[in-house]
Amino acid sequence: MSFRYLKFWIKTAFLFLSRSARSTAVLSLMVVSAVSVLIFLSALAVGVNDAMIQNSIGLYSGHILGDLLPHSLNTENLKIDGVAGVLKRSLIPGILSNGDSVETIAMVAVDPGAELKHAAIWKKTIMGRYIQNGENSIFLSSTLAKQLDVQTGSILQFNPAISKKLVKLMVSGIYKTEIDYLDQGIAFCPFEILPVKTTTWRAAIFLKKGIDPGQIIRRYRQLLPKSLEFKSWQEMMPALLQLIDLNYVSMGIVMVLVFGVVSIGIACAFVIFIFKNLREYGIMKAMGVTPREIAHLIVIEVIMMNLVASIVGILGGFLAVLITGHTGIDLTYFTSHNRYFVVSGVIFPRLTFYSLCLPPMLAFFFSLVSAIWPAWLIARKKAADILRSI
Amino acid sequence: MIQLEGISKEYRSGRGRVLALSDVTFTFEKNSKVAVFGKSGSGKTTLLYCIGGLERPESGIATCFGVDIHSLSEKALCLFQRKNLGFVFQHGNLFNYLTIFENIAFPLELNGFERKAVVKRVSELLENIGLANAGAALPYELSGGEVQRVSVARAIAHSPLVLLADEPTASLDSDTGRDLVQLMFNMGRDQGCTMIIATHDPDIINLADARLPIQDGKIETEDK
């Protein structure tokens, strides 16, 4: 088909569609709504994943864990481009006791000021408050508090495994996260009050928005000794990574299924649309238009209709994401007991390249498939039969 | 010249097998105006469709200016039709979604005419049919007679060798019908078309160069 013929058929398809605007609009409505809804749903899925990641890493661990770091290295060495903050922590195993009640724990020595700035575990406080720099205080889980039978204000005794010096600590706050490794056998206290120093320290590295942990780790490997070990949240939390992948796969299946159904709808509606204009196709055939050209005309009509419908659908979906992305959707009621939503259950739908492009691309593909049936039906019909029937 | 030799066509329907044309043999001279007439269901339209390649007869040969049209492939037949044939239907059958200008331009654009030539030709034809100001109108805005005039203009726009008209005046009053016949014959003559018209209209029958009466799918007599 030469360019001039293509132009002619595009013009004819455009005139057919634009001058039967009402039918075209009704027909397009299905594509518009499917594209908008799926853009919004995929943005919501991205938002759910973002929330799970944010909740999981923001609570305590950070995007990257640096372990067994020597004291010759300080937090400033790890603050490179893309890093929002580095939290220094030391793990000291020991025994925590309240009279006869004794529990073996890992005491995490932290810088409370920096922790408040980057980590969100303090938000899970259910009694009292978070620890402060310089005070002999401890922040422990409700499980541990129950096991030791303590409340805020109670005095506990900590006996570090690597030292014989005992430390008295006042319970400043009690928290509950619903996450096993944080709720059992762990407590927090300020660095300076511990009588012992560990030989190594642990870094929780928090990244700026949109920064890939892999990229930062690669940079650390270039800048720092190779022996240092860094793990991304994906390596630390494989279950979360799997859940996110599962979320994307489910969304993909939903999209394909929705468009599968929509394409059948489009095909049926298009068959009706084409049979409504059967007379036109019959006249064309009588004038010497080939079945292939008629099939081209129908396919061009479907493409045009879908392009316009997809653009409107994209705008609709974009608008919905823009509004809800700003205000957020509060799903706390459904997430309050979920470990991946410990800090906040508010979802902020977010558009990505795929969430924006995949629905219209699928709509386009399935619409093309849906055009085959009406095009085939009309192409095989004889002009004389059509002309006799009108 | 169009030659029909032993053309037979039958349909299968709820009423069983219906013989629409039976062994029709006839020669249409070049540039002639031939009226095919007969009662409803006599086979007039089927004959026109067989000449135009819209129907394939069970037997017989239809030669249109040296081309055995029913031996052509589907694509070749379409290309032959678009270049050499023009159809006028009973109710005009214009494209509802195209303006009058676009309707007349359709066969020209289909035949690959340049845009300038299309505009010139359509403007001339609109002038000839007395609808110079109606180019931008849509078919529903025109009267039945005007629609038929546009239909004639569209059928001869690309200067086909053959103009086939299926009861073009059937839906018009007698005065309008007479005007249309005159217009069609004049325009067809100017273009050098061979015109074959299926009709009941005595005006057309009287004005034709040749008459082809048909009954039950058979030619009754040949009358010059």
C-alpha cells in the first residue's frame, strides 16, 4: 500500500469515526475506562510495593546494611552521593535482669538523635518515650518487658558478655513492631553509657528517594576496602522482594485478563459497529475496494479509536494517580497487623514508565486482535449480498 | 463492447433453488444506452451484478471490453471494477459519513488521482448536477432527487467504460426521475460510457438505444 493510499484510507477511517462520533465514543468508553483503571491499579500496586519497602527499611534496617565495619571507618566515609543518612550501631550480647527475671539479649547501642532522624522504630512506642543521648536508659519491646516484668521507669541491670561491668538502665520506653527479630531478644540504649566498646560496628544506610542500593554498594566497593561487607535490603529481606515480585506478576495477570475480556467486548461492539455500517462496506466493494483494503480500513479505524481512547485513558489514570498520589490512600485498617506496614498504612500510588505505558500498549495489542474478527467477517461477505440486504 | 454468452445464475434460498438468469446471451454495443426491463424478480439486478462482477454466474461468459471478468482473480476483478465500472443504485447509496464532495471524490481517490485533479473534477461535476454549493453537505441534508444526482456524478467521476444503474428513478417522482434520466444520459454520453440501466421507468425505456426485456431470468425479445 503506497503512502498516498494509506493517507486516503486514514482520512476515510477518520471521517467514518469522527462523523459517527456518538457510536465511536460509546465504543471507546470501554478502552478509556480499562486503560484508566489499569493505570491507576498498577500505580497503586507500585504504591503498595513502595509502602512495603519504605515500612520495612524505614523502621530499622535501612536500604543497605554494612556489617563488621572497623572503627577506623566512620559514618562520614559512607555518606556518598545518594545516601541520605548513615546510622552507627553496635551489637553487644549480654544478660538483662530485673531481680530474678533474667533474659539473654542483644543490646544495640545507638545514637538516639540520628536514629530519630532516619529510623522509625520510635514511632512504634506504646508506652513512655524513645531513649535520649547521654541518659542511662533502655528502649525495649513489649515482649521483653513482659518477660522481665518491667514498666517504664523500672530499673534494669545489663551485664555485657564481653565485660564484667554491670550497667543500670532505666526503661524509658516500650515498643511493639509485630516483627519477630525486633520484638524478641533485642533492646536499645545510647552508645556512651555502655562500659565496653566492640571491635567492629554495624551501619544502617538510608538512601535518597529513587536511588538503587546496588549502585551505592558498587560505589562502596570502588571506594572502600574489598573485605567490607554490604548487603542491600533485597538480600536482607528476600521474603519482601518475593512479595513485591509477586505483586507485579499478579498485576500483570490482572492486566492481561482485563484486556482479554475488554478485547472480546471491543470485538463484539466493533462487529455491531461494522454491521451498522454494512451498507458503506457493500458500496465500497461494489466500487472495487478489495477485501484487503476493507480489512485495512477496519484495522485503521480500530487503531485510531484506540489511540484516542488510550490518550484519554492515560489522562484519566494520570489524573486519578495525581490526586491520590498527593493525598495518599489510608489502608491502615487493613494493614495494622501486617509486618510490611508497621510504620504507616498509607499508600501513595506512583506512576512508573511501565505502569503508564503497559495498559495502553496492552489495549492497543488486544484491540488489534479484536479487529481481526470483524475485518474477516466483512472481507468475506459478497458485495451483492450486502447490497441486496440493505 | 460487453458480451454475455449463456449466462445462468441460480440462488438457494428458503424457497429452494431459484433460477435468476437462464442462458442469457446478449451484446451491449460500446457507448450505447441499454434499458433492461421486466417485472420485479425477473432477474434485472442479477444481470447487472453479473456484468459488474458482483455476482459470479454458474455458467456462461461475460466479456467486458475484451476481459472475461469472471475469470479474473478477486484482486484483479476489484481493480477492474474500480477503474472501469460505475454503479448507480436505487436509493443513491451514498456514504453517510462523507460529504457530497467526499462522496464524489471517493472513486477518484481510490483510482489514485492527484488531489488537484480530484478537486477540479469534483467541482465540475457538482456544477453539472446543479449542486455547486452543496459540496460540504452530508447526504441526509439532500432530497432524494439530489442524492440520486450525486450518485450519478460519483458513478461517472472516474470516467468508467460502463455505467450500471439499478432502478435509479424508482424512488423518485416522475418529473425528478425524468430530469435524472436526462442528466445521467447526458453525462454518460459526454464521458463515452456504455450505460446499462435496470428499470421499470417508461421514460428510460423510451430514451434507450436498445431494450432488453427480461422475464423469469430469460430474455424475451431483442428490440432495437
